[in-house]
Amino acid sequence: MIANKGWMEQLPKEIKATFDELQLSKCLRKAGITKSFGFSCLFLFQLIFGLIFENKNWFRMLQSRKSIDLPAKDAVYRFLNHSKYNWRRFLQLLSSHAIGKTTQLTSHTRPKVLIVDDSTYERDRSKSVELLARCHDHSAHKKRFYKGFRMLTLGWSDGATFIPVDFALLSSIKSQINGILSKIDKRTSGYKRRVEALQKSPDVVENMVQRALNAGIDASYVLMDTWFTHQPLIKAITSQGIDVIGMVKALNQRYLINGQSVSLKQLYKIAKPTQGHKSILRSIHTVQVNEVPVKIVFVRNRNKKSEWLAILSTDCTLEDQEIIRIYGMRWDIEVFFKTSKSLLKLQKEFQGRSYDALISHTTIVFARYITLAWQNRCSTDTRTLGGMFYEMCDDISDLDWAVALQQLIELLKDTFKKSGQKIQKLIKSQLYDWLAGLPNYIKAYLPVSVCES
């Protein structure tokens, strides 16, 4: 664990290298997460960050024998509860650095996407948590109410690596249990996050996408599920210069065909059947009633083959299969939610009552995921070897098949000289049989002395 003296040396080497590569300390300073005295914010951040590798929460760490080298309990909680720290700015800077490095390893032809989804942030045993509300879990296998928040998340993906970019812990005015504390300074970042928690999710999503694009994050599409793919939000996002791909339900939304307003079910009957694909049933170009042109692809529902699902794309130039393939990248955020809760101790590591503590700890958990995601990409992508990889690629491209074949023959000739007569006769007879069956244009590239026989 991190101790008072030499704490940088006690971090895992891989984590320390990633902190330096992603400029984590610089991101903290730019977000205003600094202290004038006492333990530095970087020290406290790494202290909390490293708890996951000790498999202990903060309470258990203070009860262990390592507590002698650790700061007091209040130092950590003051750090987490500080309302002036701009954690959103920190996460945006960190994710931008990670995305910039990941993009260098991604082909320019591969689409990069932003993914929007929400997940439960449960605090069922809490009573005094700020902005605590009774929320509804709309998962198909649960459909229940719980105490806590809706964690609305925006992430980036290139199909190989997922990076969380932004999030909001949404409460509810109608089902609110606790409100905002009256002592919070309204000029702080913490108060702005509290106001945001009471906004409607479409407005929050629109602002998230706008902040990500303003930060220079490279993405061509925004992927959404049926809970967000509604016409007002689609128009708001496309007006920012980015396309939307999402699954739509057969609700009251209407589409225009030859001047007539039709429902999604009527649109399915009008669409022409697709030939050659068992899973793709139909597709059609249409216009939403708010004048946004879209293409809708109807696919077979795997869970119930008698029903169909509809995937909408505002990029009407995409092929049907490409729309389905890109939408499949949305699953990356589901893996992220599962990993954050099951392995990275989201919701469980700290049980603070302040809304600032929820925001700060969630940000640190997201930073853990970004760090591990970048390390995983570095360990699996050979292009992270840098110039060595590209020099080897150039060498391989320069070495054509003809040169390689000649070198192989020369190698065999050297082997003949070092072997016995019986082995030489055996290898020569096998080699000549093989050469005799080669086409003449290949024989022309081989040494004459070898082909004469």
C-alpha cells in the first residue's frame, strides 16, 4: 500500500507508468483538484485508487497493520467531500488523453462511437444520503424499485477498447427521499452537479454529447437503446453534427411516407423484404415528423423469432449489415457496468452520505477502468511497440516471395553440404520432385543450378 515515505515507489510499476503516460497528475491540477497544505491530492487520489489492489475498503485499511503509514480518516473524507473540485473536468481530460492514444492504434476506417446508457446505483440500506430517491429499474429481468440513483453514462469505443467519458448520478423530484443540503455554495462544481441530478435525462445526454465533441473526442455515431432513441433527442444530437444509431420501440412516434404519417408497425408492412439475409427482414428510408431523414432496419428477434426489432440510423448511406454491426458495439458499455460494480467496487467501497463523495468516488472507479483498459490495449496490440512494429512491417513488405524462395533454396543447399550422402540423396530427390511440379514462371526465379536437374 502507499506509505508516507516513498509512496511513488510502492505503486505497481505498471500503474505508475500508466499514470505518467496518461498525465494523471496534470489532469488533477487542470481540474482544480489541489491542496495548499497537508497531504497532496495526488497522494490521496492514488491512496484511494490503490485500495482495489489491496482488496480492502478504507475502513479495513485503517484497521490493518499498515494504518501507521496512512493518513487519518478525516483527510480522505475531506478529499472526497470537497464540493469545489471539478471531477467532471478531470474525467474528461483523462479520458481524452486515453482516447487520443487509443485512436493512434485504431484504423481510420474503423468507426468510433459514443455510447449512452444508464445503470442502477443502489443505496438500499441508506436513509440520509443527499438527493437519495426511489428509482425504477427498467431491466427486463428485474423491473423493480430501489433506493439510490440512475447512473447515466457516456462512453467511447472503437470496438476493441471502451473508455468512460462522462456520467451523472440522476435523482428524481417526484420520488425524492432527501433534497439538496442548504449549506452548499451555489458557485461550486458540486452544486452544479446537484442541479443536474434533478434534470431530465434527455437534456443531460444532450449536454454530455456536446461536451465530448467540444473536447475533441473523435466519434462518428452516438449509440443508444430504446430508452433514449426518441425523436426530440435524435434531432438535438444530429444538430451537433454527429449521427445516431439506436433501437426504437413501436410507441407513438410517427414517420412520414409519401406525405402520410405512419407508425413503426405500419412502416414494417410498407418496407420491402430483404433477400439473402435470414436475420435482416426489411429496411426502409423514411423521415421523422421532425424532418430528420432516417433509415430503419428490421431484424429478427433472437429471443422470440416471431417478432422483430427495429434499428434506426440517421446516416442513410450505411448498408443494413453495417448498421447492425455498429449498433452491436453498444454492448461494450454493458461490460463496463458489470466490471465496475463486480470488480472495481463501485457502490460498495465507500458509504458516504454526501453527494460530492458519490461523484468523486465514482470518478475514481472510472479512472481505474480507464487505466486498466489502456494497459489491456497495450498488452494485446502489437502496434504499441512503436517504431519497431512499423519497421518490421516495412521489412516484411520489402521481402517479396521471390527473394524469400531463393533464400530458402540457398539454405537447403548449405544444409546439403553438412549432411551425409544418404540424407543428401533423399533430400535432393524430394526437392527435385517438388521443383518439377512448379509452374515455369516460378522456376524462372530459382537458381539455375538447382532447376537444371
